[in-house]
Amino acid sequence: MSKVLDELLSLLQLEKIEETIFRGQSQDLGFGNVFGGQVIGQSLSAAKQTVEEDRGLHSFHCYFLRPGDANKPIVYEVDQSRDGRSFTTRRVVAIQNGKPIFNIALSFQQQEEGFEHQYPEMPDVTPPEEVDSELDRIRAIASVIPDNLRDKLTCDKPIDIRPVNMPDILKPEAMEPVRYVWMKANGSLPDDIRVHKYLLAYASDFNFVTTSLNPHGINFWHPSLKVASIDHAMWFHKDFRMDEWVLYSIDSPVARGGRGFVRGQFFNQKGELIASAAQEGLIRRKS
């Protein structure tokens, strides 16, 4: 396991303060605030510690309420909403400086058999071995990255992200609101499906709402833009391994009212749909 991946897994292992209260440390990725995927992953970790082992997470719905301070820890309070015969529901509130910065509702289910189908097929895209990593693309333009961000943006990453059709970072042009991104953990992981789900949820916030900027010939780096996640939902359909390649297929059907809406589907390399996601985010020009 790589050092940066080990650090991320440690970040998701929370300190237990009380039976339903946990504390997690924060990480500065260079965004100025806590990365949304970190808060999602830590909330999943907190909730699962209050749920029976035989119940796996199948969905969550969350809202980002306030920016998180990347220099301070976050307290997670778990509400044990319901324990049913087949489903378990939890609600988690993330708190910093005495105020909620994030809340999430999660549903866990006992494994059971049922109807099965999948639509659509996995998109036919360039395989990950033939795609440059996002990190390599950023390192190629390191000389124009501001000094205060260069080290954070060009250091090794715990998730290997390889965009198939990413807009040019320095000179973006208008393109259809669709992105295909390969991703996997930068090292081997334990045989614990909970860890794989935490990491996929963490990584699901990368390249997501920014896809709604594609048709407008502008990207996340533009100084006139304010981009932030508002809400995020995710559904897990099938067990998978995050230390094997996963394709993130993203599209943005609409942007309006200062918000962009995006949908995502995750496929393993066998072409099986393993998870789905949806998000709406703020995409506003600064006044």
C-alpha cells in the first residue's frame, strides 16, 4: 500500500468519543476548504460503526451546509433513526466550531436475492492503461500553478485518476457535458467492502459537478468562478474492489439558476454497473 493511500485510510478511521459521537481529522487538498468527498467518507465510517455487520450500505443522500475548515477536526454525531427487519437507517451531522457543516441520511440493507437487470451498457472508451493520469497533466503545467498551491496539487495522490476526455486545463474549449474518468486506489486494499465503499464515495466528488462547465468553455480553475457542491446522492448496486479500475461515466443534463446538475455511473472492468450518483452544485461567476 502506498504512503498516501495509507494516510487516506487513516483519515477515514475516526476516533470514538461516545457511542454515537466520533471525531475525524481534516486534510487540505488545496481547495481552500475541506474536500466534500472527505466529509462523505468519514460520515459513512461513523454511521457504519453503529450498524450490524451483516447490513451493507446501499444508499445515501447528503447536503453541504457550510464550508469546512481544512485545519480543524470534524465531529460526527450519529442519529440511530431506525433498525428494521431488513433495513437500517442512520443520520449523521458533521460539526465544526459548534455549527453543522454537513448532514447525511444513509440506508443499510441485509443482503437478499431479487430481480436483476442493467441498463445501459458500459460506455466503450479508451482503456486506463492508455490514458494519462490527471496528476501527470497537472505536473506538466506546474510552472504556472501559484506557489501556495503547487506542492498540494503536484504531490502523490491516494486515488489514481485518469480522465479520458478532460478539457484542456489552461485553454478549455466548449464541449459536450460528458466525461469518462478511470479511477482506482493507488495500492492494494484490505478485503473489507466497507473500505472500498468509503473510497468510492470519497472519489465520487472528483470531476463531478465540474462536468456541467464543459459546454461553457470554462473550468474549475478560472478565477471568476465559485464552484461548490450543494447536495450529493449515491446508490451502491454490487460489491466491487476499489484497488481495481472503475470507470466513472458522468453527464450533465442541465445547468440553470447558478446551479449545475450531474449524474454518474460507475462500472467495473467487466462492464457491470456497481454504483450510481447524482449531484447538484453551485457554478456561479463571482461578482
